[in-house]
Amino acid sequence: MGSPDCSQCLGREDLGHQCVWSDGCRLRGTLQPLPGTCPAPEIRAIEPLSGPLDGGTLLTIRGRNLGRRFSDVAHSVWIGSVACEPLADRYTVSEEIVCATGPAPGAFSDVVTVNASKEGRSRERFSYVLPLVHALEPTMGPKAGGTRITIQGSDLHVGSELQVLVNGTEPCTELVRTDTSIACTVPGGALPASVPVCVRFERRGCVHGNLTFWYMRNPVITAIRPRRSHVSGGRTITVAGERFHMVQNVSMAVHHIGREPTLCKVLNSTLITCPSPGALSNASAPVDFFLNGRAYADEAAVAEELLDPEEAQRGSRFRLDYLPDPQFSTAKREKWIKHHPGEPLTLVIHKEQDSLGLESHEYRVKIGQVSCDIQIVSERVIHCSVNESLGTAEGQLPITIQVGNFNQTIATLQLGGSETAIIVSIVICSILLLLSVVALFVFCTKSRRAERYWQKTLLQMEEMESQIREEIRKGFAELQTDMTDLTKELNRSQGIPFLEYKHFVTRTFFPKCSSLYEERYVLPSQTLNSQGSSTVPETHPLLGEWKIPESCRPNMEEGISLFSSLLNNKHFLIVFVHALEQQKDFAVRDRCSLASLLTIALHGKLEYYTGIMKELLVDLIDASAAKNPKLMLRRTESVVEKMLTNWMSICMYSCLRETVGEPFFLLLCAIKQQINKGSIDAITGKARYTLNEEWLLRENIEAKPRNLNVSFQGCGMDSLSVRAMDTDTLTQVKEKILEAFCKNVPYSQWPRAEDVDLEWFASSTQSYVLRDLDDTSVVEDGRKKLNTLAHYKIPEGASLAMSLTDKKDNTLGRVKDLDTEKYFHLVLPTDELTEPKKSHRQSHRKKVLPEIYLTRLLSTKGTLQKFLDDLFKAILSIREDKPPLAVKYFFDFLEEQAEKRGISDPDTLHIWKTNSLPLRFWVNILKNPQFVFDIDKTDHIDACLSVIAQAFIDACSISDLQLGKDSPTNKLLYAKEIPEYRKIVQRYYKQIHDMTPLSEQEMNAHLAEESRKYQNEFNTNVAMAEIYKYAKRYRTQIVAALEANPTARRTQLQHKFEQVVALMEDNIYECYSEA
């Protein structure tokens, strides 16, 4: 009847068939007895062979006589003493049972038994085991998903069903498992975060292991280059971006015209290289990148609507321009090239003009299987040579050039040749040799003159180079000797003309752009004393008495006292500052002035001032973080930014005076001495030696030094030997003499050049008063030339006497302000209208030769380098005995604020630190030494300091310097030193970071000590009165802001403010007008 075993045969009874089993299945007759029982079940195979202790494994049992119906095997399958419940919908009569294993108390192994009237046992054993997980690798990946993770453990192959769930519900796909590992692909995540990973067998509980996976921010692709490819593809495209260390596999595809996607290679966390896919046509097409199998989407570009809708859907903002394949040919476009083995072979390959912009490393040239070494590559020509021996049985080798996937055979190299070809070659070579001898004779005859000119040019260049080397070496030696003597003479406490703290503060807080400075900063007229110096006390309104009429004083003092208490209320002051800053007519100038006045008013409570500054900075950081955090503190456009500048000035003053002051002053002296060693045009200010190209004297003015014996009548000193140049004007000579006699006196006490007369005793009976202009002045090209030592023919060692003049001669005014149409000193001004009238030789000299003198910038730089290095090291070093506590405190504050806002980019923190200290404080000091010292900062010294400040700015920057031959010289001059300076800056920031953090109590104690050092230096009533002017101007807006603030309204600050106004508004302007 077709039933293979007894159970299937007798099971037909349920279908209405009357069957009997007797060596086969037959129909039962009416007289035949009822069928008996079947043989015991025969179990041929079980699958799987193991399962977890929790049970639930679907165990498949295959064999014969496995029951006539499901009721025969229900509750009849056992694994040792553990029941396995058969599933009715999976049961196949007699042949297959699928049952779900029950939980086991512990690990064991036993046979499977099936009891269908009789018991059958399996030959294989089923094992209950406890699967374990140990670790997960990698532990992080982009939130876009696609990361392939591997879970390590033991007995991970057990059971019939395995699940890996990420974050409780999301399945990990593409599962592959072995006994000790599970590999799967992580799904995408919503946000960067740490999520649990659960390994689950048979849909039961998670296996213990505490596995976690970190979803990180997605990798970002910022640029691809080049953006062009030939249609055959294979060109290496460099992909730049961030966070590529999480990328396991990358592919690149081109839409519409692209062929098969290409596989890319991850080089490091910021670079990927991809061969460009082939294309079907020449066109521009969008490019897609697949990172870990997920299409890359530029989230920022899509969010900012920088892409068109179609590209936004794909998330692609990069395009690749496909151009035709490059075309090559041999130099003469021949298809056969003959070559004799053993001879050197050099190929010249021509390339058709294209716009691919291929570079030398992208070409591969092969002759047969031998690579041809590419030596010269230009836009249209490629030279390559073969050093190996070329030998082949065929005698012909194809010459193939490859660019990416594009291959072109341009010719065939034929090796060897017939005897006839050799003879013909010899004859041709003989003829050519004869012609060459004739041509060589003619060439030698004509080239002797050119050779002599070339030798002369080389000799001139060598002499120029030797002169430059000698000039630098001699200049450095002289300057080093001069500076060594100067260092010995200087006394740290008296020799360096430091300004007092109060003058440092007023100059730093209120530079000349301040309205308070312009209106009320007064320099009294100079009064010369008998020693030839003048006393110039600086009077600033903040340093003197509060000058108001006595009739107004009671009300105003009471009002100022009440106003002071309001400013010492944190809620009032913050609302006050914000209210003023919201006014459109409250300009940057007003903000800086208000910040400086607040600093003076709160100078005695620096800890309170610091707290206010921090709260305002938090508001500024919140506003900047929402836009572009890297731009924060870049400029000084708000009150808090100027407050930070003033705070740094106060806290860094001790470091400035005790550590940086001496190397800074020595650098200034070195710059001045180096400038004075050469000629200086008194009218244009240009000099032979400088650091600034715009102030370079681009003429070869020969200047000889003159040592003069000078006496200064009435100064009580012996005569001195003063070194001047014979090209110096008489005003320049006077300034050098005054510097020699007054070198240990502050500049504000020096006489001015117009206050003294200089007289030359040519003999015992003859003497001349020396002036810049007199009746003997020379006129050239319609302009008067200023008189010099050479004009008066003053010899070496001449005796001169300087004395205070009774009548100041101001007929000329300042020399540099003279009309260049009427006067000149060293160089006549260039007039483009008269240029065509000059000879060709003069015109050529004007256009070419001045560039040669740029080497003088290097000479000046070389002599000043040691002093500049000493200054930068002093600024960027930490003294163990006096660590910069304020810098550490503020840098920690910046790091804390960045961490609170999730800003982990180290470049952003570096920029914040640089903007708050080096660029905010040190650059200001470097450009303005008159803030620190009582010295004269000339326009030329200012120009040199601008170059040094630019070098310091570049050293603190993290952006790459893209320099070329057209870059400005102020950046090129120190380009070689910038990388080393940057290392010093990075080391300084790291040393600050590694310092022990300061508690608030320690910092407050330090600030209180700074306040005590300089208490009573300033008149705070004057500062309060100036601040009140702003309060009066914006009274309505301030009252409205106070009423809108809940805390201010609760403490009735607006009423207190109105009381101040009531006391002041009727008096202050009236009293000031009376004063």
C-alpha cells in the first residue's frame, strides 16, 4: 500500500483504511485479527545536539515508527529526566517529531528517548550547556549603524534560535556564529549614546555579560580631491574628513553614469583613498559613499539646505567631473621603435592637452613587463628610462602607459636589428659626427663671449652671497657685543624704565581710542630742569582727586555711595550690563569704556569682579556655542570681553614685570640699535635694516660710521663718544646724543631734539651751529636735501657741544611731516609721471634691483633672532616659584564650560585659550611697549613689532600656513621658526593643564592679595561718576530691565536705582559745568 513502516501503515486507520502490517502494509480482511503493536521507535538523527539550560530549543527527531498519531508521542519524549514537549503542527507521522526542550537544573548530556508503546533511544546524545559571553569588539561605531561587531564567548553554537538585540529591541542582523563567537551587523541608533547589547537564546532571558556598545557621532566627509576623473576610472580620490577610525569598509559609487562601485581603503582617522569608478560618458555626476554599508548623508548640509532635493534625499553633496581618457603618443608618433639590447633606453612620451591635472605619481609606463622609471613630467611631456636589460624571445615588446584603469599601448619596441641597419646607422652617425664637429667649432667660437658673461655673473652672485653672509655675521657679532654691554649696564630694578602699576593700568584700560582718554587725559607742558631733563607727570582723572564744587559734594557723595552699593549687587550689575548692551547706540567704544570703568570701580574687590566676569562669560559662551563656538573671544566687541582683557592685564602684571619685562626691553633696544646701524630716511622713515618690507630702504646708500666726542652743557656729565652715521640728519644725530646721555632716565624726562642746539668746533677759532636746513642746503630736482654729517664734512672724532636752546625753532615742525614735494633726505620720491623721461638703464634698475635688498630683512632677522627667542620663551614658560594661577584658573573654567556643552573638539578649546591670553593680552603688549615702559615707540619700531606680533599670532594658530612666493614677507620671514614656536605653545598649554587645579577659596585668596597690593591707587569716585553717565543716558531702559527681572523686582533694585538718580540728576552735570 506504499507505507514504508508499521506506524505509517497502521496510522491509515485514522483515514478510514483497514490495514495490517505483515512484512509490508496490506488491507485487513474480515476474518483477520486486529493489528498488534508496532516495533520500538528507531531514532536515526537528532538536531541540534545541544541547547541552553533555560530550554526552549526546538529539537528535531528523525527516524521510523515514531508513532501512528500525535497522541502516541505527546508527553513521551525525554532527554534523560527532562521532558521535551512535541509540537502538533510540526509532527510528521512516524518520520519526524519536533519538540521544545524543557529547562534543566544543570549541565548534563543524555540520549533522547521516544516512548510510543515501546521505547526507542537515540544513538547521539543531547547536551544541556550554559552559554557565556565575555567581550564585544569593536565597542563603538557610528550612529548610522552598519558596524560589524564580534561577540566572544563559549558554547555560543547551542540551541535552535539565536537573537542579538541592541538597546533592548533592535535586532543585530546578518548573524554568523561559531562555538566561541557571534558576528552581526549593528542597526542604526537615534543619538550618540551607550546602549546595552543582549545575547538571547530561544527567546529566553539575556545571557549575563554586561555588554555595551557606544553609538558615536557619524563620520563626516569634508572634501574630496581631485574632483575630476577620466571615464575609465581608477584614479585615486582622496577623501578627507573626521572620525574615519570607526569605518570598517567603504565603497564609492557614481550616480547615473557610473559603472560598478569601487572599494576604498581607510588610511587613518581623517583620510580615505578610493579608486574612481568607471563612467559611461563624459559628464558631471553626484558621488555617493557607503560607510559600513550605509549610504553617507551629510547631515549638516541637508539641515542647512545646501543640497538640491534630489541630492538631499541621497545625502550627497560631492560631484565628480568625468573627462575623456588621456591620450598619449611617442614623440614622433611612430608605432615601431628600434632598440639594441645593452644600450640605455629613454622614451619621450607626448600627452594630449586635457583638464585632468594628473600628477607624476599617477602615471605607469611599462615596456613589456618591465617598468619604465619616470624622471620628468610636465604638462605635455613625460620622460622615462629603463635601466634593466630588455630581452625576449619574440623580439617585440609593447610600450604601455597606464593611468588608473586606463591602458594605452602607444608603440611597439623592436629589439635588435639586421647588419644592414647597423651599417646604415654607422654611416649616418659618421655624417652627423662631422656636422657636429663643424657646429661645435662655430658654437664654441660664439659662446666664448656668453661664457665670459656667465662667469662674471656667477662671480657677482658669489660676491653678493658672501657680502650677505659677512653682513649677517658681522652685524650679529656687533649687535651681540653691544647688547652684552647693555645687559651688564642694566639694573632690573632701576635700569629698565618700567611704568608704575597705575600708569600701566590707565594706558592699558584707556588707550587713545577711549573718549575718557581723549577728553580728560592731560600731559602737562614740559619744564626743563638744569640737568637738561624734563619732568612730565602723567595726570589721569582716575589718578587725581574728584574735582567737584563743595556745594554739590554732599548729595553727589551720597548718590555715588548708593550707586557703589548697587554695583556691588550681582543681580543689579548683570542686569545693568545686559540692558546697556541691548541698546543699538551703545557702541563698541562705549562698551570698552564701561568695562574699564567697572574694573577700576571694583579693583578693590577682584574676587567679586571675577565672579561677575564669569557669569557674563557664561552668557557669551551660550550665545557663541549656538552659532560658531570657534569665533568666541576673537574680538573685543562686548563689555565682558574688555573685562577679560583688563582682568588678564591685572593678573599678568607681576609676570610681565618680573619675567617678561627684561627680555622684552632687550629686544626693543636690539631693534633700535640694529635700525640705527644703517641709514634711515628722516622723511619717509625707511631704513636699511628693518623687519618690515614696507619700511625697507631699497637703495644702496653707503653710510660710514662717525664717532663723535660730545659734551652736553649743564647736564653735569663728562663728554661721551657717540656713534652716528655720516648720512644722519642733524635731528637724528641729536636724538642719538640724547639717548647716550639719558639712557638711564625715563623717556618722558628727556629733552626733545628741538629743545637743544648742536655746535661743531671745527677749530679753536671756528664753530658752526648744525641744523637740518640752512643756507648751505643742497637743491636737487627742485627739492631741498636735509643736511647731514657728510654735508658738513664732519670728520671722525670731531668735537661737538650740545646745549639747551633759549628759543625753540619750530619753523620746520616734525621732519617726517615735511612736504615731500619740497624736501628729501636720502632718496628722491618716485614720480611715475617723470619715469618715461629717465634712461632705459635707470628704469630697469628701478624695476629689478630693489628686490635684491629684501635680503636685508634676513640680515636684521638673524641678528635679532636670539632676543626674539628669549622673549617668546619667557612668555611661554612657567616659573616653579610663581606659577600663573590666574591662567590655570581661567583655562580650567573654559574647559569646564566646554565639557558642559558637549564641546570635545580640542581645536575649539585651543582657540578659546589663545583668544583669551596670547592674542588678548600678549599681542597687545608686544605691539604697545609704551604700555609697560617709559620709552619712545617710533613708527619704525612699531612696524617691526607688527611683524613680531604676527609671528606670535601664527605660532598660536592651529591652521596650516599656506605660503608661496606671492605670500607677504611678514609671514614668510618667520615661516621656518613657526613650527618650533607652535610646539612651545602646545607645551605651555599642556603644562597649564597639568597644574594642580585651584579651588575657589585659593583663587579668591590670590585675587584678594592682588587687590591689597595696589589699593588706593585709583579714585573710584571718578569711575563711579563716569559709569553713572551711562546709567543716566539709558535710565528708562535700565529701569524697564530691572522691573522685568524677578530677582531685581523682589529686592526692589529699581527703587534704589531711582534714589541714585534722584540724588544725582539735578546736580552732576551742573556741578561738572561749574568745575
